[in-house]
Amino acid sequence: KAGVTQTPRYLIKTRGQQVTLSCSPISGHRSVSWYQQTPGQGLQFLFEYFSETQRNKGNFPGRFSGRQFSNSRSEMNVSTLELGDSALYLCASSPLAGGVYEQYFGPGTRLTVT
Amino acid sequence: KQEVTQIPAALSVPEGENLVLNCSFTDSAIYNLQWFRQDPGKGLTSLLLIQSSQREQTSGRLNASLDKSSGRSTLYIAASQPGDSATYLCAVPGNAGGTSYGKLTFGQGTILTVHP
């Protein structure tokens, strides 16, 4: 089976712009979670989607949003980018409800905001 | 609120040594605990998932133990190799019925360097 894929792998944006990141889970997996990783804060949970519904959300401002499609692919959007949004964004998939089952991570999208 | 701590923050050992990485968590009501490996700039690779009902889980040279009552897990790496150099992270999920269900809480990681 193919692993979790994320596109694009690298992205450079300017403050104030918006960005959309994409995640394709492992075939058959229905849960997708997103995490932000920075040197100072480590890995922080953004949100989790299951069957097109957001089940859980982390402590991030409303500029961070996401959605999941009927084929379980997920996108996250960050509007009005700030310098502090520079990070590695990781998505993870699991067969059913995330957390109870093993989670598999993608390679990440490296976002740089200038 | 679940908090996960990993000790030590960094570890440098010569090739061939056996080593232990530690992970502790504050809320013992967990479903499982997962150990990951991360190479610089890359995603996370799942190493071991140990269920709350298990005491140990093994994969090759890796052995993870879990003591829920004391809120601790250890990852034992036998006969370390330079290719084991990476950051090792442990993570626990939230609990069913709680608002944190589906969320993994990670430790800050242990940076391991194995030199030839």
C-alpha cells in the first residue's frame, strides 16, 4: 500500500497570503489528523477529520481551517499568513477513529513565510 | 490536560551500545502509546504501538515497555548503529468521550546520535 502523501513538499509564501496544503491518506483509512511542528513548540495538534466531519480541534486561531472530502483526502488552509506560521505541517491517517489506532504520518509540507 | 515528557533530551553513544529512552505521561488513562522516529526534516515513522493492556512490544532490535500505573514507557534499543541516529518521539492519544479524543500528545523527543 502507498503511504500517506502530502503536497506540496515545500512552500514559500509572503505574510498576509493564504495557503492550502493537501494530504492523501493510506487507502482505506478514514481518519486524517494534522499537526504543526516547530523547533520551539514541538508537535502540536491542529485538527482531526473522520468521514468528512471535524471531530476534534486544537488550540489554534480561526485562520487555520481544514476539510475532508468523500474520498478521505484532506486539505488544510491557513489564511493571512504570519511569520510564526513557518513550520513543518504533518498529516497522519489511521483506519478508524484516530488515536485508538496506529497513526501513520506523511513526509510533511515545509512552509516558510517571509 | 495530558503532558508527556521525554528524558534525556539528547543522547550520544558509541556504536554497539544498548540504550534506553524514557517517556512519562501525567494521565494514566490511555488507550495506547506510540513510539516514532523522525529523521531531520522528514516525517514521522511509526516504530511501535503498545496497547494499554500490553506490558511490552518488540520489533527487531527495539523493545518498548509500558507501565500505565506509573505513567511511564521505555524504548530499549539493542546494539545501536549509526543508522539509528534520529529523534525519537513518544505520543499518547486522548480518551474516548473526552474532547481530546483523536489527538496525539507528543513529548519533546530525544535526539539520539550513534557514532562509529
